[in-house]
Amino acid sequence: MILLPLLALVIGIVIVPLIGIMPLKGEWARYIAVASIAGVDTVLGGIRAGLEGKFRNDVFFTGFLANVLIAFFIAWLGDRLGIDMYLVAAIVLGSRIFTNLSLIRRWLLTKWQDSRERARREREQASAAASTTANP
Amino acid sequence: MTNPFLKHVNTKSWEWPVSLVSLLLGVMISLAWINQKTQAERSEQLPPDIRRRYIEGRIDLNELTKLSEEVSRLREENTKLQNAMADNSKQSKVLNESLQEVKMFSGLTDVEGPGLTITLRDSEDESSGMPEDRIIHDGDVLRTVNELWASGAEAIEVNGHRIVMNTSFRCVGPVIHVEGVPIAAPVMVRVIGDTKTLEGAMKLPGGVLDELRSQDPNMVQIDRVTKHRFKAYAGNTVRKYIKLPEAKK
């Protein structure tokens, strides 16, 4: 469920050195780094939306593209203007990552508690049913 | 499924798009990863404070001391070898003499001579002035060294570090760095040169140390020394970009 995106992430990270592409150099690497923080935020947002049942393909893909490009552009613009604008992107996206993660955690926690509660009820019902059939 | 909310939830369709993008994200992260090769270049782009922390984390002080000692030993050996070579002929003897002169000038040999020891201490008098005025800064050391050169100093050492043409002083948080090696207060500036001239320069009214002295006279102490002995410069002397211009024939 959430494991599939995580697995994909790990595969993505591992596949690049495996097929022999070296990490980028210079400014590009830095912009990509900021852009990947935006990507992390969007993917977590997507997982969250998926768990909450609000997931929409179009929103997710455009969101990913837009966030990555905007983060990239902010970092680039900051370098041109001599302001550390990538920090702005990093701070905003970082705080959103925290928010998304906490919501995912809450959702999983609720679901877990919910399933336990349901299992308990079913056991009770089953035992009640058993007792009623035992004493007709 | 008895949960009424879960009935309308599309539980499967989000996984594949998210995984696809997640894969792309993994590739991006991998591309921006800092590895051994891109490390040096990336650190140049870090903001100065982060870069400083990053570089300092990589200096192993014990290793540095050990290597410096090794360098001193090898340089000494080099001098001995040059001397031995010079014994062979008169020509090479002359050459060697001029070589040793150059080495002495640039601080690559041990030297000794009369001079001063100037001790700069942080003030312990907490009653006057701002806290930042009560401590010795990199600028104080730098100005002192500069003034000493200006008044004819021939060799200078700061807390055991020989000062050569490319020695730098930097302030890193609470400590001063001499060529990237932190030194602690009190700062001992030892100098070889004409004792009287140097002392005059250091006691000049309105001079470099006057400000410190007016803050707290105990911050500056000047002692005459009849014989200093300085070790040779043990830092890096490898030059990458400068070359001798080709001689015209």
C-alpha cells in the first residue's frame, strides 16, 4: 500500500549508480536537490490523498511537475539575485513534509485501531452467536 | 466492509501513479546525491558558514600534527642533503648557499635570534566595555603581525605556527584559526628582529595595541627575549598555478 511507492523510491535511488550515471555536478545538482525536496513533499501529499480517498491523477501529476519546477526556479532565481532563496523552498517544503507525514501517521494509526476494534466486535458477535446457538 | 466511509474510497488507483513519480523522485535524489567526486565542487557552492562547518568537520587535528612533524623532519633532511651535495664542488656550494638563504627568507628553515614575545590575553575585567571588546579577535592578531612586519620583523611565530607569506588568520566562533588550525587564548606572538624598533612599534600611542591596552592594560604584555628559536614552516608549499616564466635567451 504505502510500501509500493517506498519501494519505487529505493529502486529509483539505486538504479542511477547501477546503470552508471554519475551524480550531477555544480549548480544543477543543487537545483535538483531543492527540486527533489519538492518531489518528496508531493509524493507524500499523494500518499496522504490516496489514503484519505481524495486522490486524483491530474492533480497529483500537475502538482508534482509544478512543485518541482517552482522549487528549481526559486533556487535558480535566488542564485541569480544573490539571495539564498533555496532556503525558502527548503523551509516551506520541509514543514509541509512534516505535516503530510503526521497526517499519514494519524491515518494509519486510526486505521489500525479501527481494525482492532472491528475484530473485537466480530469476536463478541461470534461468541454471542455461539452462546445463542448453544442455548436455543 | 462494514465501514461506510471506506465504500467510496478508491483504494487501488493511487498506488501506481504515486509509485511512478516516486521512482522519478528516487532518480532525482540520486542525481543530486553528494558523493566523493562531486564533494569538493559542491562544497564550493555551499554558503560560507555551512562550508566552514563542513570543512572543519573533516580536519583531524592529531593527524595534522603528525603530518606537520613529518614535513618538518623531511624538510630538515632535505637541507642536510643539499648541504651534503654542496660539499662536492665549489659551484654547488655557492648554489646551496643562495638556496639556504631563500629558504630562510621564506620560513622553510629553523631560525633563531633576539626579539620580543607579545602576549595577547582576553580581559578578565568584566566591569568595563562590551563583552566583545574584552576578547582577542583575529583582527587584533592580524594587525599585530602586520605592524611587526612593517617595523622590520624578520620572522614571526604565533602560538607555535610560523608565519609565512600565505599565512591566514580567521575567526571561527570563539577561536582564532591560523591556517585552519585553531589556537587558544592567550595568543603568543613571537618575533625576531630589532628589539628596540619592534618594542617601539608595539608601544606606539594610537598603534595597533593601544585600543586593547585602553580597554584593559592586562590584555597586552610585551617581553624582550634575547634568543628565540622558531621551527620551520610545516604547512603546504605545493603550488598548482604559479610557474616560473621561461627565461629569455
